[in-house]
Amino acid sequence: MAFTRTFPQRRGLPVSVTPYRRPAVAAGAALLALAITGCSGLGRTAVGPLTFETGRKHHVTLNSPPVGGCDSPGPDGAVAVENETEVDVILYPTADCSGDESIYVPSGMSDVVAPGAGPWRSYSFVH
């Protein structure tokens, strides 16, 4: 026989709590929290706009771009960037996010290429 504790009535309905429900609810809440934190990295975006000026003087704005991986600002590359996202970005002179001539642009900052330097061909977010 299960133990049931009865509490005073509220609005005419009896309220009862069985002892096994509390641990079950706590375990369910813990599993839900683990599931949420385990999937939180999927689909992350850099909240806010990332704006590039291309080599042909076109402005390209990416709103909340994905955080993971290596991306390209376009076929012409970028000669200026304005990082208004909530995540720092690294710009590279190569198409595969490699090379020693990378530049770090913190959140809320901007940068332009040095005179005589080529455009940035790829970027990745710091996460």
C-alpha cells in the first residue's frame, strides 16, 4: 500500500503528494537540464550584424551568422569589417582560415586592411 499524505483542501479539491513523485520530478528536471545544455552548442549564431566592405566597394551585412566553422565574406574578399555581433571574429588572408597574417576583431569593433595588403578571404568566430 502506498503512503499518501493529504493536505488541507483548497477550493474544495484535496491535494495529495505521494513520496515517490518528488524524486521522479527532480530526476525529470535534471534530465531536461542535461538535454538542454547538451544541445545548446547546436545552431549557435553570433547575435547581431557582421558587415563587410568587399574589394569592389559593396557592403554585405550578415545578420546573426553561424558561429561554427570557416566562412567566406564573398568571392572578392573583404577590405573592411564592422563586427557588431556579440562574438569576436578572426579574419584570414586565405580561403581556409589559415595563415600567419590573421587579424582579431573584437565584438563591437571594426578594422580595415593595411595599405598594399590583399583582402581577407575567410573568417571564423572565437567560441
